[in-house]
Amino acid sequence: MNIVMNFKVLATLVLSVVLFSCSSSDNGSEPDAILGCTDPNSNNYNSEATQDNGSCEYGTYVDLEIPVIFNNLLPAPLIPTNNSQTIEGIALGRKLFYEPLLSGDGTQACADCHFAENAFTDPNQFSTGIDGSIGNRNAMPIYNVAWNFNEKFFWDGRARNVEDQAFGPVVNPIEMNNTWPNAVASLQATSIYPDLFFEAFGTSIIDSVLVVKAIAQFERTLISGNSRFDQYLLGDTNAITAEELNGFNVFMDEDRGDCFHCHGSDANPLWTDNIFHNNGLDTSFLDNGLGIVTGDPLDNGKFKSPSLRNLAYSAPYMHDGRFETLEEVINHYSEGLVFSETIDPLMKNIADGGAHINEDDKADLKAFLLSLSEPEFTTNPDFQDPN
Amino acid sequence: MKKIALLLILAIAFVGCDNDDDTPDPILGCTDENSENYDPNATQDDDSCTYPIEININLSQNWDGTNITLADIGTTEFTNEHGEVLTIARLRYLISKVILHDSEGNEEEIEGYKLADLSDENSLVFTSNAVLPSGTYTRISFVYGFNEEDNITEAYPDLNAATWNWPGMLGGGYHFLQFDGTFKDPNGDSQPFNYHNGTAKISDGVFEQNFITVDVEGLSIDSNSTIDIKMNVAEWFKNPNTWDLNTLSGSLMGNYDAQIMMNQNGQNVFSIDAN
């Protein structure tokens, strides 16, 4: 006991000596700032921190509802460390997604080109902006964005993450044609948004970064992973028909559909590789796609493989919405391929225009593709307009 | 600072002891806490300390000795053994079960596997600064693809997300190689090829393992060695099977003979540089 006591006394003495000598040897300079969250009202207040580094988080944390099949087969979803999912943030993001105040003339919300009933794409080939301008690409559907492990968004990959993506349309002249200062001022002037931002982010001073963070949180909750085919893969053999199962085999057969090299499989339930390919649509390009972003001519004509989930709701198809039906899409790959310099070698039957899938297999392939659609996704009450 | 305090206390305590007792016999051993055989009881260092070594393992590709990098994708023309002029659009392959062996028969496995992608330089680093027990390693073995034990359908989430799976109807598991490109046919027209390798299907439901174990001896790997696992891409077309892309360009995954020919040619594809 004595020894222990002595040690304690000694330790205190030694520590104080060391501390004293440390501070005296500092030549009076300021100690290094300890970075962290300095707001006592935040979730992650750090009482040791002497300088705030913008890491404070507010609101009630909530996990994404991960479909069983994703949990079984895929890495964890990507959620930025500086934008945790919270109940308040998601609710705010949902409200903003349906908020026309974000547009230049207060008439158009994200949801006006990304309809829940269409798996958050636009049933029109091209969307119309607030000034009547017409785009040149079909709006991308929005779901499973937290599982885009390449983190390249849009058909041409120009956005680096979901937040970055959400910056774009508000200020795009042919879309919502606003400025961020103006959009933020419109929200700030309302009686409701300052409070909602305070609940989600601990400040009632709105800025564009917080707007896109909230929208991104909402978009990450748009998860689709419980189609009939998912149920089949999880063991319900009655969930699909014999025709749909044959269609899956056509999809997986290198001699027939050979769709799986780009569009996922029973092992990749995203049903996309999230990578960019030239799939033989044109001999020359009106739209260079990925090539516009990278500046590399070898990327001209490449566009991101879209997921095959929810095709029942997301027509028209392809980056430019040129095909109104799945029959046209399948016929393209079966007979309609045309050569261009950057065509993906996976379009291997290009010399014959495609794989020439027989009519029965085509019908079954279409049936299989539709078994990847999930009606509940389009009607989920959590995803609808809250305003 | 706590450590300094403790050391001070310990020093004082020891001094206290010394005053009371005769000088004890020193306890010999390794006294360096940073060594792998640090002996906390040792009072006198006996030069026995040994230290873990750090190694790097990289993956690279070449065409008969000329380095291939992502800058060659889609641009550089190569001529294969059979005479076809080709360009590479995509080159991905799987390396697993890397084991270093020392001269006494000890084995150290580098955990994990790597899906190498010519278009992504980061994917060509198998491991950097891997720490191994001290010693000189003279032999490296690794598996191209997955061996039977590891080639488990749907088992690897990152490979699933990379759409790297091998269809169940062809035996399942994962691709070993995805080598896509374009070659000139006898008319001078560009034609695609898809040289994909994985489990070989003999008949419906009957499959044959098709991975390759590469084993290289006579190496001298110690601390700070960099090991380069090199793929000579030209060899896929060369020996013993001179590959004719005009007859074997696509739909090769379910072609048993093509799969086995790839395995045979693959025996000569890999080599190791260690320095």
C-alpha cells in the first residue's frame, strides 16, 4: 500500500514538474488548437475542443433501411462522414425535393422532373425547364444512390457524390435556372424553413451546402430492393414465373443476352455496374457523354449503365430517352447495334448487329426485366410530396 | 507525458532498489520495445532484437517486356503471336492467396485479394507496407483467380458490386480475367474480342477448376523489398496455344476448350520481380 501511495504522490509530482517544464519551454507561444465541435447543443460536442471545425451534428440519427438482398451481397452504403442521416435532415430534404422555391421563378421543384410514380425519373423524353427550355437527356431515375460505389453521378459522371449532384439542377439554365443566393434567400424568407434547418443542422442561417446535404439525405432513403425477383433470390421460388426465369437465363447467357457484364446479376442486385459504356446506339455522336467530362475522345459516346430496377415505371429508355418501350431496347441489343470507334467490345456481335435473340427469348427477357420492378417503391408514403 | 512520468517513477523506484540491494545479475534479452521479441524483464540488451520487415507488392502488365499502362488503353496497337493487331479496351484480373515463404519453410500469407484494373492505378497496388515477421523470404506463391476454396459464389461484396461474378450456369464464383479489346480481321475491319477466363464448364452442372497457382523460388525478399507481380499480356495468345482471334473472339466463357487453353497459356503469363 505504501508503495502504491508513494507512486501516486510521485506521479503527481512528476506530472506537475513535467507539465510545468512543458509550458515554460513553450516560449510563450499559443498551444495548438484542438479541433472539434464546440457547440454544446450538438450531438458530438467535444468539451476539449478549442476551435470549431464545422463537424457539429444535430438531429436524431437514423439508419438507412437496407434491403435484405443488399445486406447479403453488397458493401455497406456510402454515407459521407460530414452528412449523417437524421430524421430531421431527411424530412427537410424531402420537403426541399418538392419545393418549387428552389427554381428561378418559384414554379419548379426537383420532383417536377423526378416523379415518385416514375421511380423518380421523367416520363417525358426530355424535361422542360422553367423557361420552356428542353434538355437533351432523359432525367435519371433516383434510387439506391448510396450504393453507387464509383460515386459518379449523371449520365456523364460529372458529379462526384449525391450532394454534388444536387447542386446542379438548381442553377442549370435549362432546368431550374436559379442562382444559389436567390434560392437560399427565398427559403430564408419563409416562416418555416429557418426552423427546419435549425432542427436538422443547428443553424437557421440557410446556405446552399445545407440545402444539398438535406436533399442528399432524402435521396439516400430512396431505396429499391424488394422486387419479385429479389424475393425469388431470397428463396421464394413462387415469386417469378417460368418465363421470367428463362428470361433471367437469357440475361446471364453470354451467347444470348449477355447483359450481366454491365447490368449486374443475381450476385449484384444493383443491376448496374455504375460504369460508362458506348452501347452501339449511333455511328457518330450528337452528345459525347463521358467524353465531355473527361475531355478524352476515347470516352466519347459513353454513358452510365442505368440500373434495370423499376423499368416498368421509368420509360423512356437510354440517356436520350430514344426508346419508348422495352421491346425497342431489346431489339437494339439483338439487331440494332451500330459501330463507332468507342463502342464497347462487350457489344461483341456488332458485325451482325447484335445477338439475334429469338422472339420467345425476347419476350421472356422482357418479362424478367419487369420482375425487377417494385410497385411499393413508387407508392411509398415516405417518398411523396409532404407539402 | 504519462509515459515519461512512469519512466521517471520507475527510474526512481529502481534507484531506490539499488540502494537497498546488491547489484542483481543483469537479465539478458532484447530491450527494444519496437522489436518483435522485446523482453520486458530484460535489463541488458544482448543484440538479440529482431524487427518485422515491411514489403510492398505491386501488379503490373507488359507486352513481351514493354510496360502497359492505362495510357495504352484504346490507343496502343499490339500484335499477337498469330499476327492479329489489337488494342486493349479493358483488362481486369484477380490475384489472391499471396504467400511468402522463407527458407525454413515458414509461410506468411498477405491477407485478401485484389481485382486489378488497368484503368485504375490504385488497384495495381496489392499491398503497401505490409508487415511480416523478420527473415529473408525466398519464395512467393499466389493464385491467379480464386482457388476452389476461395471461389465461393456471391461471397465477396466488393467483387459483387464490381459485377465480377461468373454466371452460375457456368459454375459460379468469379471471373479470373476480363480482357476486352478490338482486333483487325483479315479485311482490316475492327472486331471486338472478349477473352474472359474463369471456371470451365464441362457439361450442364459439371465444372472444372481453372485457376493457376504461380510459385516462384530463388528470391531474396527482406525489409523494404518491392515485389512486382508481372503479367505478360502477350502470353495469353502464345504458348502452347497460338490464339487465333478470328475464330476465338467472343462467347468464350462457356467454351470448355477455350477455357482450358486459356489456363494452359496462363501458365506462362506471370513472373515476379523482387528488389
